[in-house]
Amino acid sequence: MSRTFQANRRRFLTLAGVAASTVPLAGCDMLDGVFSGDSAVRQTLASANSLSYRVQRMLAGDRLAPEFAATEIRQGQRPNGSTDPDGPDYRALKATAFATYRLPVTGLVEKPLDLGLDEIRVMPARTQITRHDCVEGWSCIAKWTGVPLATLLDQAKVKPEARYVIFHCYDAMNLGLGGPTPYYESIDLLDARHPQTILAYGCNDQALSVANGAPLRVRVERQLGYKMAKYVKSIELAATLAPYGGGKGGFWEDVGYDWYGGI
């Protein structure tokens, strides 16, 4: 994909994010007008999303995202989005240093999983030094360590009808639409099985910090940062995205962001 296409697409998404961020000030009426099903903004976003997905699938294949030398790490990973969820479930986990954390893998699988953090940490791991590209326009290179998501999917034995992996999270976001909404994200099985898609529990040779998504966050290195859900509570395999949130595949997608945030 050309740099020009990527740059224009990122600017467009940034404008969408700015529009979404004005919701607490302008109220629900503004959101309904800007992102309603028949609005020009919604239609343009949907068109860009479909085009991006088709082009990425046609050109990218199994392409790896660029990886970097350790000397390219200039700073700690910059936190974004939620940085310390205040829900009682998460606070209880944090109080035990996540010793009581369990990760369910459910939905369209033959063998549902329920894994503790220690069980995940002893699985074959992958370490990669990659660049986090935020829709806001900044980037940050960091070293990530975690278990390939494909490993968990293989253990759970995904059913043939499954098409998507949905990540349910402990954090919630508030855009003034009736209170905090639980964060969720999704990817398709092609990205879920990509070798660089991991559930990270380490960053820059340290245990993953709370600010960056402890105990587990998703790394989908060929997509923008909002796709990399933090504070993963559970993983679900599904045939459709329709029953989840607003049916668009993620918290930010439900207010107009691109579902396939490819870079």
C-alpha cells in the first residue's frame, strides 16, 4: 500500500476521532447526525473501511510488520486510552498482582479454555520489537513479549464457522453516551493467526505495566493502536460481529472508526 494512501487514510481517521471526542461537549444529537446510518460521514467511513480491507488482503498476505533493533527503542511505551481501570473486578485483580487472573476462551470452540497468567507465561513465547502507530499521529517503538494468539486458538480448536475473535476488556470508555461502555475489539481469523499477533504480558523486558494494559494486551502489529485491546478479560470466537456492542466490531468502530485499521 502506498505511503500516500496510508497518510490520507490516517488523516481521515484522525478527523473521525476528533469528531467522536467532541461528543461529551455536544451531546448525543451531534453523534446521531454525524455517524447515523445514512450520513455522508458514516457512508464514507464504511467505504474507506471496505477498500482498506480488500487492498490489505490483496497485497499484504502473510507480510510481517517491520521489526527493529533494540537500539531503536528511544523511550518507554507511551500509554494511550485507559491507563488504570477503576472497575471492582480489575481493582481486585490488581491487588493480587494478577495472581488470580483467569483468561476464558469461549464461543465457537470445541474445547473452551480457562487459563491463569502463569499457565500463559510458560507457553512458547514470541518477542518482537515493533512500532505502535496511533490514529492520533504518534508512533513508539517497543519490545513486546507474549504468547502467539494462534497457540491458544489451536488449543481451543476453533470451529469451522468461526470468523472473528472478539476481545472483551476490563476497561470502560465514556463518550457521554449514557455512561461508561466496556471496551471491546475484534479481528478476523487471518490476523488472529498472523505470527506477530500475540497476547503480550511483557514490554521492554519488564512485566506489562498497568498503564499499558496489564495483565494482557493484544498486539496486532499490522494495524493501528486502537485495535490492540488492553486489559483483556476474555476472548470469544464468533461467526458475526452483530451481537457485540453496536455491531461494528469495536468500541471506537461503533462511533465511526475503521474496523480494519491496517497500516
